[in-house]
Amino acid sequence: MSYYFSKSLNVPLSEAVERTVDALKSRGFGILTRVDVQSVLKDKIGIDFHPYVILGACNPKMAYQALQAEDKIGTMLPCNVIVQEVDGKTEVAAVDPVASMQAIQNPALEAIAVKVREDLKAAVQAT
């Protein structure tokens, strides 16, 4: 099982980020964090890195359900979605919450993770 799913786009990074945010919002996710990794690495350690943005996406209803089932699940929230330039294209990729929660032995989380995966996958495909 892969730990992510992705889609390649033929649009500039800024447009891909905008489309990704819109697609996530249409599925009930908000963006809690936005990290411009390229800028952070340049500013903090002087490294040149390709354009790479991490979006911390959260669906509040699903997060609440997960927190009710497992109070330490917050260590795995929010769901990260990346947008990066790869080989002249822009890639959107999201974590697979089912894969990331396999280590947790709580059956109540499985149905929640499956629903979040469906919504994240649909959002990535809609970009």
C-alpha cells in the first residue's frame, strides 16, 4: 500500500495550489497551514530547492470524530497535501490516511480514515 496518492498537472505551481485549495474546500477541508518549503530552506539553511508547498488540510467534522475515537490522533493531524514542480510539471500529492493510521489499533478509526481518504483522493483528482 502506498502512503500517498498524486496527480500531475500542466499548470504553474501557483495555479495548482489555488486549484488544490479550492478542491479541498469543496470536500469540507480547510487549510490550517501553508508552508513554502523552497523559501524556508533558502532562508534557514541557504539551500536552493525546487518549488514545493505543503498544505495542512483539515476537515473539522472528521477530525472531531477521529479525536473522539483516539485522543492522540492529533499527532497525525492535519492531513498534508503537497504541491511541487517535478520534471516540468506540477504534482499534487496527499497522504493516504488509511496507510498512516495502520499502526493504530483502533477499529473506530478505520471507517473515519477510509472516508477521509475518499475525500482527499477526490479533491486531488479534481485539481
